Amino acid sequence: MTDNVHTGSIPDERPPANTVGPVAWLRNNLFNTWYNALLTILIAWLLVKAIPPLLDWLIFSANSFGTPPQVCRQQGGACWTFVSEKLRFVMFGTFPYDEQWRPLVTIVIIIALVLMSCDRRFWKPWLGLMWVGGLTAVGVLMWGGVLGLTYVENTLWGGLPLTLMLSVIGLSVAFPASILLALGRRSQLPAIRVMSVTYIELIRGVPLISLLFMASVMFPLFLPTGVNFDKLLRAQIAFIMFAAAYMAEAIRGGLQAIPKGQYEAADALGLNYWQAMRKIILPQALAISIPPLVNTFISFFKDTSLVIIIGLYDLLGTAKAALSDPAWRGFYREAYLFIGVIYWVFCYSMSKYSQKLERDLRRGHRR
Amino acid sequence: MKSGILAAAAAAVVFGAVTGAQAGPTLDAVKGRGFVQCGVNAGLPGFGNPDSSGNWTGLDVDYCRAVAVALFNDPTKVKFTPLSAQQRFPAIQSGEVDLLSRNTTVTLTRDTSVGLNFAPVTYYDGQGFMVNKKLGVKSAKELNGATVCVQAGTTTELNLADYFRSNNMSYNPVVIESNDEVNAAYFAGRCDVLTTDASGLAGTRAGVAPVPDDHVILPEIISKEPLAPAVRHGDDQWFDVVKWTVYATIQAEEMGITSKNVDEFVNSKNPEIQRILGTSPGMGKALGLDEKWAYNVIKAVGNYGEIFERNVGLKTPLKLERGLNALWTNGGLQYAMPIR
């Protein structure tokens, strides 16, 4: 009586065609409602319209390296000769041509320092010494005048080293200042609180461009004729002031997110104010503040391009100046695309790193 | 005490005025420093722009070099400071630069309230119009109802409005912030007419247009834009040096002296040439310079025609005609005052 009982296992049935496979994926993700279907069709149509001409310009009808500019203009298509011809100027600006290995080494040093600081294994006291040593080397390389290097005035600096120096030095000086400002804003001492609030609100209340104008245009008018304060230094100070105010607000957000119990616990342990801040409050507050801080870092890195209005050649400035060479006019697509890629690489790495750091530092909070 | 200081200051002023021959503060500072601080455009093709190796080139730039040669007989004794349009006047007022050679239009207010002294005009420019040949337009008077691409916030925009209003014509402005984008908009066909300074139009036509012959620059010039180097008030000797350096380059062209043949003129019997080249002394001393000042300038930088042709002339990508910038003897406006 067992011949009507099936032995062995039944072969697996294929799932219904409308739940798996590419067709199902399309139905579930792109055409699941009528408005999504409409959007899908619209976007697909736009991509079909935009991608082929873009690829054509970028690759298929692009002119190879070495094509003279007149030929490029007639052919249409991207003229990559512009980038190869102007590469050194865009990267290093008006730095003396034969000495341009110096800014190149500077870029390497700065990037190496930043990368080292990103790895938590290197978060040791000697990292500070590395920074001091590295920045000294950068100064020696850029200025020269010692060790047989010819002296190069900082008005000749430009390109990527200038962008990196303005942002890296700006952020590393502004960061400690912003912590003090954030603590000052939440201080019990009225004088310190009022000063911090005034500073932060004053700086945040004006656009960066007006601060730069103040530093570069107004400030020298108050000095006697002939007395000059270095232009680059004035811009750097304006950037530090600006970044400090914005980062202070990001950190204040972190400080306010710390539960009151943490402050009380620190008091109960008998820690004084600085001990409590350093050992209990700030490590948590800064971890919370990472997303807004990185947000500030990224926008600040891009804001350095505003120095163009005060006549400093940062990366964007050198690209624009390269376009003003009479023989190479009109290749602005190539120029802006090239520096756009450089900016993107830096900003995207910052953003990726911050996500990693956020995950690492939040481990203790995982439930 | 205060009145004592005032009296001393007044005495110093009077004393300075009486002695007269004393060099002014800027000339002294420049000589002491050993180089000229020159403010130039951060990027204007043919007038001030760095080349691929980062060396400064351009017509305005060459006049910085000429002044350096007049003072130090060395065209490298210049520190170039690229200046934005907003920065240029504070930079010269505060002494950050000694000489502003940055395509600056001479106007009354700049001469007075901005406190500048303008050297002779090195480039006579004026606003013009460029149209596509297909439109068949021959004159700006036929532009009624046209769409005009113009850069925002410039005198160009105001001149355009004035011109159309005074000719009872209407137009649709397409106002764009950056010069590159104005050009791009015009070549993409967003407007019928492109307007900016005639030198800019010629440069755009020669250097940016996909097919230069498709575009034509109309004959009407609707504004005067004389571009000249400038120094700040308060040092007449320094002003004189800059002024006569420019005149020397123009005078050299009038006499046919170039950087290549200047040595042949040194033994010339012509008293005018002798005065300029310092063979018969006096001119250099009057300016407080070496007697060979003009010889050095011509030898190192060239005469006006050479400077023009090298930077913006027909052999350059900008392909500008001499036009108003021809010598007065050829129907232009370039006219040097007598060097004697």
C-alpha cells in the first residue's frame, strides 16, 4: 500500500517567472507603478540622448595627444593635447619651470601625511612630530633659499600644492581652534561664552568671499604705504577663521548630543573640567560630529577655489589662466573636466574615509 | 607738541618742493628694492597671461618689463602680481604694486577719486559687435530686435543699452557672468550678436570660433576704451619714468628703430636719435636714469610695433589689426611726445 506514496524528493520547481530573473527585477524596481514606469522611460530616453554624444566627444572622435589646437577646433571632439600641454602649468602654476619637482614632492608629502593620519594604527604622539617634520619639509621645498635650493617667493606658488596647502593647513589649524570655540560657546563663564558666540555668529554671518576681500583688499589699506602683509598668509588666516567658526558649530552639535548623565558621571569620578572633556565628553562628541565635520572639510576644500578672486592661482585659477593663452583658447570643457576629476578624487576619498571612520568609532554603540 | 610735528611736516613738504630734484617715495623704493612690482591681468589673452611654462607674456606684461629695463637694464627685475578687476585699485593704492599694467580704461574718476596717474595709452580699444555671416548684417544699425550676448556687470552692458536706446532700437539681452560662457552661448546660437571690446571680439573670432570665417565684426565701435598703465598719485618722478618709457617705444617705431637694428643707430648723426639712444646725454639724467635707458628698453623689449605684433598682432592667434593703434603717421592715434 505504499505505491501511492512518493519516495525521494520532488525536483525543485522553478519559481514563477514574474518573481525572479531580470524581467521580474525590472517589473519590481523600474515598472512597479505607473509613475515609476513613466520616470524609467523618461530617464532611459535622456540617457540615450546624452550618453552617445558624450562618449563620442570624450573617446571616439577625441583628438589624440599631440594634435595641434587648430586641428582640434576643426575636428570637434575633445582635445587632450590641451591637458598634456598645460599639465605642468595647471598642476604647479607659475612656479619656476625647472624647479617644479619641488611642488611635486610637496604634493606627495602632504598626501602621505594625510593618508598616515587616516590610519588609526598611527594615532600616536609621534604622528604630531611627523606633521611638524613634514610641514617643515614642505616649507623648505616651496620657499627654498636653503640647502642649495633657489628661493621662490610664495606669490609664484600655484596649482594643486596651493590648494592642498590652503586646505590641509587651514583645516589642521582650524580644528583645534574650533574645539575651543565649541567648548567656549557652552562654557559657564559669561565672558568666554559671549566672546565665542560673537565670533562664531559674526564669521558665519558673512560669506567667505567677503572675508577674503576684507583680508586681501581692505586690510592693506589700513597699513601705511609700502608695508605689506603677505597675501597668501592673509588668505590662509581668512580661511582658518572661516573654517573654525563652521567646525565649531558642528562640534557643538556633538557636544549637545552627549547625555547629561555622562557629564554627571565625569563629575562623580572627581575629574576636573579638562579631564572630563578630554577623557569622556570630547571622544564621544567628536565621533558623533564626524558627518557634519567631513561635510565642512569637503566644502572647505572646494571653497579654496575662491582665492581666484584675490589673484592667487589655485587649481581652478591655473586652469582658467591656462585657457587665457592665446594659442589655447576655447578648450574649457577639457580644462574644467580635468580639474573636476582631480577635485572629485579628493572629495570622494574624504567622504569614503569618513564613512569608514564612522563605522569604526560607532562600534561601541552597536546593539 | 602736536603743532611742532605739524610744523616739521610742513617744513619737510616745503623743503621737498623747493629742492625738487629729490626722487619720490615710489621711485626710491623701487630702486632700493631692486625690482618693479607690477600688477597684471590674471588671464587676458595677449595682454597678460602665463604661457605653458608659467612665464608671463602679453602687451601689458611687456610694458612692465620695459620699465624694469629702463631702471635696471634687466627685463627679469619684475615681480608680477596677477590682480582681479576688484583688486587692482586697492593693490595700487596700498603700494602692493608700483605699476598697474592691467588693461585699465582711462576715465576721469579713476584719474581723480581713485588717485591714479595714467601713462600714455598702450592700446586703444572700443566696444564692437560680432554676428554670424549668415544673417547678412552689414551695420550695427540693422540690429533692431536682435538677441545680444553680453557679459554681466561690465561697462559693456551699459554701453550696449545706451547705444540701442539712442538709436531707437530694441534688443533682447542674454546676460551671462563669465566671458567663456558668453562666447559659448554665442557659438551655440543662443544669440544673434556677441558684444565686447573689439580686441576681445577679434581674439574670440580667431581663437575660439570653430570656423572664423563664418563670423564678421561690424564696423561700428560704440565706446572708447583707451587702455593705459597707471601709477598712484604722489610720486611725479616715478610717473615720469613710466610715461617716457612708453613714449620711447612709440618714438622708436616712428624712427624705425627696432630691437634688431638699434645698434646701427647708435652712431647716427640725427640729433633726435642721438638724444633718445643716449649718444648725446641729458635725457637719462633728467629722468634720474642711466643715459642708455631708452636704448636698453628698445634692445630688450622692442619698439611699440614689435611689442604689438609679438603679443596681439596678425601673426599671433589673436590676429588684431593695428587700427587705431597704428602710428599717427599711418592714420592711427599712437603719437609720442618729443624726447628732448
